[in-house]
Amino acid sequence: MDLQVKLDGHRDLAGQIYRQIRAVILTGRLRPGDPVPATRELASRLGVARSTVGAAYDRLVGEGFLHSRVGAGTYVSTAVRSEPPDQPTGGALRPRADWPAARQWEYFPSVHAKYDFRAGVPDLRLFPFGSWRRMMTGQLRASAMRTAMYGEAPGVVALRRAISRHVATARAVDAHPDNVIVTNGTQQALDLVARVLLSPGDRVAVEEPGYPPAWDLFRTVGARLVPVPVDADGMVVDAIPADARLVYVTPSHHFPLGGTMSLPRRMALLAWAGERNAAVVEDDYDSEFRFGGRPLESLQGLDRGGRVIYVGTFSKSLLPALRLGYLVAPRSLYGALAQAKFLTDWHSSLPSQAALAQFLDEGLFARHVRRMRTEYQSRQEAILEALAGDDVMTPLPSAAGMHITVLLPPDAPVDTMPLARRAWTADVALHPLSDFYAGAPPRGGLVLGYGAIERDRITDGLARLRGCVT
């Protein structure tokens, strides 16, 4: 154990050593059973007599903080109960005045509820761990690691090729491998776009309601957010401010209301962006899970002016812990975005990228998505059946994704966070709809995910939730 001890002056050296070791034990930095350096080693490192260190150790042994084993060394006593500090270490430094308040724990809280209706959480039990383990093991062999150096910032070529084939086939995205950049999830893709396109004071149009982690990210570069209302056809293009530099949308499956942007509205948005030389970020976060209806072509596939940046993720379809996503960029932005990726973290994990490329090329991803789509459709149907005729929770139509939004009676409070807290006490985890509005929502509602809850728990979970609402 490399124990840091600092001596000040030449007075009471044994006492200084005693107090510092005692402090690190009491704060839990040295845990019961941890070894401490031998007296000869610590004395040599500190430039003091061995007897000085020995005196400090003898005192700690006498008080029960340490115990010695002949021939084995000196260890922290297993009888010691450490108490970590109540608060993290403070400091005089402060973030920028316009830095947004962090809400990561609010959006994806670390909860373990019996009835988990949180949105955006996939069912980890459906993941093919055996196949993924085989591919990762193959990539971590010495023979597969052709070089111990760093990789290319845009990502492993094999994965960029596999992604371009996948999005071209499944989403009609006009993608070449040299338009693809592999990212650590959607959030990093948005971060790269913000770094390259936005300056302090630029206006960014976002959907209202929408996705707060994206809003907060745009604010970190000093952008001014403009919430734009959403109706049955998607974002209301006529309400976008004329000077917006960027528009962020979820057209294939609006988050969180669940609707799809109509074709006329898509064409209107592209025309608006062309007239004002603005960028559009298309977040296609869970497009793999469409259960019915004719899927509309992606915005990027309709774009003829090179103004749409297409963003996708494997967090919803595979595992959030993998942190793998991608963006498809116009050629005019690709070099700057690749440089931003390099400056941010150089590149994403090379073994994970290579394993994912193999996973896609062998058809395992398509097979996995088909299985998940069938299961999620079954769970959505179970929710709709349980809420059929319900006069308290009215589901909004949605033909895709991993969540569904329900509206409460018109006279219910629009701030549904207190309701979400009551539900948590009943072992039901969910998101209040009010969390996804920049201002006050027009009506109270809840966002119910079905990725993390088994089908046979849905009816009981909704019954518990109904008891919290009424």
C-alpha cells in the first residue's frame, strides 16, 4: 500500500505520522485488512529513523487501529469502523455562472423498484451475453490487437462500414463509411455537434416537451434554447425562430409524447433549414422498435442540401453500458466533427467497436432487434389493455419505441413530480411528464417505459400506480 505521509518540520515526527495514518483509517481511505508499509520502508521514504515510525505504529497498535502479524506485516485492524466524510471535499472554485444545473440523477436515478416503468431502460435479460462475450474475447487476444497504439478518431473502419449499411437499409439514411463517426452514445454525438456549430448566444430550437439532457448540453456552450411546441404532426415549424442556428428533433418517435412527424412537416422543416442556412439534428434514438404503421423515411434521407446530422445509438437496442453510438455527418462538417472527437477523447473503445462490427456483420444485431421488438410490442399491448377504458390515465397513441405517455384528467395537477415520489414509495419507478417541459405543461401526465419491466408485472404495477393517482 503506497501511503502518503507529509512531515512538517522536525518536531514530533512520530506524532505527525500517527495522526495522519489514524485519519486515513477513520475516513475509510485505509480499510480494515489493508496493509500499511513496513517501518523500514516508510522510514526510508520519509527520511526519518526507523524507531520514529515504529513509535507511531506502536501507538496505533495500542489503540486498536493496527495489528501486526509476525512475519506477515502490519494491517488495519478489522475491528475499526470508518466513517467517511458527510460531504465531499469543498473548494473555492465555482462553475461558470451560466452552467446548467446537473440533473443526471433525476433523469436516470439509480433505483431498484419492483415495478420499473422508467423510460429509456432496455431489458438487459434479452441481451445475448454469450455471443457478445465470444466476440469481445476474440478482440482481446494478442493476435487481434494488431497494434497497441491509438486508433482513428472517427472509429474502426469495419464498424463504420457496418453502421452505414445498417442505417441505409433500415432507415434509408444516405450514409457512406466516411460520413460516420463512432461516439460514446448520443450524448457525445450532440456534444461534438455543439462544439463544432454553436457559439455563445446562438439560438437552438428544441421540442417542447423534449429531452432535457440534450437541452442542458447545448446550454453548456452558451446557446440560448427556444422551446417550440409539438402537435400531432410534430414540431410546429412556423414557431421556430428565424435566427435559430440549429434545430434538435426526434421525428421518428417523438420523445416523450411518442408521435411521428408527418411527411409534410418534415419537408417544411427541411425547407426552413435551407432558407435560413441552419442545421438540423435528427435524433433517431429508438427507431428499431416500430410495431405498426408505415415507417417514414428519415429526415436525413429526404435532405438534399446537406443540412441534417443524423444521430443514432446502440444504448437502447443493446446495452447502455457499452456507450456506443454514432452520427452521420454531411461532408462539409465531417472533418471538424472528427477533429472534435479526437480532442474530446481521441476515440471510443477499439475492442468494443470491433466486436460490434462483427455483431452487425454476422446478423446477430438484426436477430436481437427482432426479438426485442416482439417482446416490447407485447408489453406495450399489455399496458394498453390494462388502461383500456381507464378514466384516470389516458394513453397517447404510439406505434414504436420503449415507452408510452399517459395523460391525467384535465383537473389533475400539471406538476406530476409529487405523484412520481408517491409512486416510488409504492415500489413503482417512472418519469413525470412535467420533467420534460421547459415551462409548465398544459396537462399532467406520466411517461411509462416498458423496457425494464416484465410483461407479467405490468398489470399489478399499473394497479399500484392508479392507487397513487386517485
